[in-house]
Amino acid sequence: MRGNLLPTVLTVCLTVSPALGEESKQQSPAAQQQEAPAGQPAAPAAEAKVMDLQAAQRLALQGNPGIGAAQARIEQAKARIKQVIAAQQPSLDAAANFGAQSNNDGDITENSSAGLQGSWLMFDGYARKFQQEQAEQGEKATAEAKRNSQRLLVAAVADAFYNAQLAKTSIDIATADQEFYEQQLKDSQHRFDAGAGSWGDVLNIRVQVNAAKNSLISAKRQYEAARYGLAALLAVEDAALPELAALEQDFVPSEEESAADTEVLIREALKSRPDMKRLAWQIKAAEAGINAAEAQGSPKAQLKGQAGVLSQEELLPEDFGASLSLGLSWNLYSGGAVEAAALEARQAKREAAYSRADLSNSIAAEIRQAAALLAAAGRQVRLQQESVDLVKENRKLAKSEYEAGAASLTRLNEAQRDLTATYGRLAQAVAGYHQARHQLLSAAGKNLEPFADLLDAKMQEPKTEAGK
């Protein structure tokens, strides 16, 4: 720097909406770049010149392998439903048998048969109906588990993105610090050459230049590591990531966000969080499992039929025959297997109900903690912004006094260190505020709202009594 204050090192990160949970109506430049004319593929977000948070989150939702694995589990659940439905249909098999036997006289008789065999379990106490319900509700629970994975992924991307932004800002701060001391080194060298300065000042400033260079090296290393973590979440190579949008220096925390109504958010989260819905569907599936287990002790009716030919010599048309029968059965005793299966299903329901109650408590605590962090982060941002103005003025005075010979280099160094440290604390406060905000959005189950176009269609709501 040439006699100026630290340059603006914190620029616009993303537009923050005035109300919690509402994202900007305008798409980011990176998000707009993804759109393509009808019939043409969209360009990958990683090709954007500058990537903002929402573009990074979109890229993660589209490419993270964990989401692909969750979708594969949904397809498995759908296949299980088809298997249960198929078990309710008639079964038809083709069978053939060719053999021979001999008697005591050494005569050999050939035995041959061929035909079709069919069966249809017409009634089994509605066990298959309940099994189908159980499979369908299990598929809905699996779909909600995928939605919850997406919620957690979006939150993780936000945290990693702001960590990377903070590391990038540290580079800017360290660069500005180095430029300041390099300029001071030139000035002190000129004063020493003119006989108006001391060699000790020259040496001291050289030490400060080296310290600034060391800080810059460390900041670059931290930024590189942060980019690796972000790239892993986005499922792209680090080299494919564009430059990240920078933090906003003059960011003003929203009073409405900082004073979020936690009780309202808790009530909404208990209804809308996908992990809560997943457990509700698991309870419904367990209820169907109880009915299916109890139905194993019901009477069964099965229709059987076969048609074909049977001959001891060779198969002839006149050997054709057919039969049809209706079989009834009722297991009166199975060693307690039916009762044990029903007990297992009841305990599965209890487990899911207890898990849901435990999750309810965790959600309430999570939202209250995130809201408290957000409020504190808002106060920290305002405090650090005020401190920046103070230390900028102090550094300006110290520089003027040093150049006029009215203050020592030690005072200038202290003022410069204070300015650098305060800018760093401001960056940490701004990043911390945004991280706390997205933690609260995630805890309230609202962080997926901007990505409705990438999510599955609205799923059916489970109807489960509270606490059951």
C-alpha cells in the first residue's frame, strides 16, 4: 500500500434476505450461467468465473455421490414393493419329467410327464396386503432419508464455503499487510540514505515484511486446504473450482434474522424436517408389520391346478389330463413363532416412536442453540465493524506521527498489527454470522427451499399421532 489504508478485502459474498428462510429472488450470476436454452444441456456450475454459495450447493446436490447412493436405496425400496405385489398374483410353472425303472425280471419301464402347474394363494388373512403397506411406507421413509441427506449436504456446503471464503479473505489481509510494510521499508530506506532515519528502523521493518510474507504463505495453504474440502462435497476436482465470491465488508446483519422466533421455528421443524417424517413413516411401516405378523396365524386358501400328459411308454395325446383343487389350511400351533414375530414388530414400532421423541428434543435444542449463535454473531459483526473504523483512524494517526518524527516505529507497528487483527476478526465475525444463519436454516428444515427444482415432487405427509 502506498500511504493508504488497507484496501477493501471483503466484498459481496451473497445477498442475504431480510427474513429468515427466504433466499434472494434474483439468481446469482453463477446460477444464471447454468441455465441454457430449451433442448440444450445446462453448463456445469464449476465453469462459472465466480462461484457463490447457492451455485456451490446446487452443484453438490447434482453431483455428490452420497445423494446418488440415497437414490439407489429408494430404487431398492421400490423393487421390494414390486416383489410384494408379485406375490399376490397367480403362479404358473412348466414342468417335465423323464425317467425309467426296472423290475426283478429285468424289464425297464419308462415314466414320462409334461405339463403346466399353477397355484394362487387366494386368502392369507390379509398378510400380503399388510406386507405391501409396510413396503410402501418403507419406501416413503427411504425417500425422506434422501431428503434429509440433501438437507445435511446443503448445510455442510455452506459451512465449507464460508471457511474457504474466510481463508481467501485472510490472503487479502496478509497481502495488504505485506504491501504496507514493503512501502514502509522503501520509505525508511530513503530516510536512512538521506541521513534522517535509523538503520534499526530499516531492520525492524524488514522483520515485519518477512512476518507478513509468512502470514501470506500460511493463508494460502489454508485456502488450498479449504478448497479441497469444498471440492470433495461438490464432487469436482479442486482445479475445476472457479474463484469463490468474497465476503462482504460492509455487511449489515438483519435484526429480524438475529431475533428469530425459536418457538415458531421449532413447531415448523417438527412438521417439515425430513428426518422427522422418515421416523413417522417408519412408525406406520411398523404398524403394518404388526398386522402382517399377526396375519400369519390366519386360515389360508390356495387354488391349485395342473394340466399335462403322463405315460409309462411314450407321451400320447390320449394321455392328457387336468386337475383343479382348492386347499384350505390353518396353522394351530407353530411353537410361538407367530407371537414372536408380532412382538418383534411391536418393539420396532416402539423403537421408532422413542427415536422420534428423542429427535424432537434434539431439534428443539439445535434450533435454540443456532438462534443464540446467530444473535451473538450479529452483535459481533456490528462490534467489529465499529472497531475497524477506530483502528483505521488510529493507524492513520500513528503513520502520520511516525513520518513526522513525533512517534516511534513501535507505535506504528502496533497500530498496523491492530488493524490487521481487527480486519481478521471482522472477517471471522461475518463468516460466523453466515454459518450460524445457515445452521439455523438447516435446523429448521428450510435450507432446501431455494432448490425445489432439484428435489423430488412433494411427498405425501405421514399421518401419525404425536408421541406414538
